[in-house]
Amino acid sequence: MRTPPPLLEDAAVDAHLAQALPAWRRDGRSIVRTFRTGGWKATMLAAGAVAHLAEVAWHHPTLTLAYDRLDIRLDTHESGGITGRDLALAAAIERTVAWQPEAPLEGTPQAPRFAYIRQE
């Protein structure tokens, strides 16, 4: 049996989120992030990307899916709170789901019917 990773102090978590992951916030013993989407298709695609990252990392979040929203909650269950694993997976999720293309890639058209992940 592996030794659970150590819990991070709240102040350390808050400082890391403010500096490296400003779209994430601490909620009790978890870190959370909401992605606003353009509808079911985008929500399911984003959830699939998060599920893939979590499976590869062997660190599984709690996902809540709604028509135009994906809520992600990360904590390390065996440690009872937030560890370095959660921050690392949050960073991978942010790099993947919130990624925006640069030239020569055009990106999703701005018309509402093409709405995908909304940048807020």
C-alpha cells in the first residue's frame, strides 16, 4: 500500500492558485474550477478531456456536468484534502481544456452557434 501524499497548508494552496491557477479556487478541502461551455457537445468534449488526463495521471476528480457547464472538484481522498497531486492535475486540465490556438490555427468561430469553451 502506498503512503498517501502530504496535505498542503491552506495558505500554500491559496498562494499557488493565485499565482499559477487563477481560475481555480479552494473550497474547503478541495480545489474547484467551472468551465462555461456552448452546450452539451462542448461539455461532453471537455469532460472527456478531463477524464483522459485523470486516467493517465491515476488521480480522479469529481465532475458535474450540465448543459453549458463543467464543474471540476479535485482533492486527494486518501489524504483527506489538497495535495500536490491536485495542483498538478489542475495545471494539466488548465493547459488542455482552457488552451486557445494561435496562428496559423484559426480557433473556434466567434458566432454563438459555434460556442465551445467560453473564456471568462
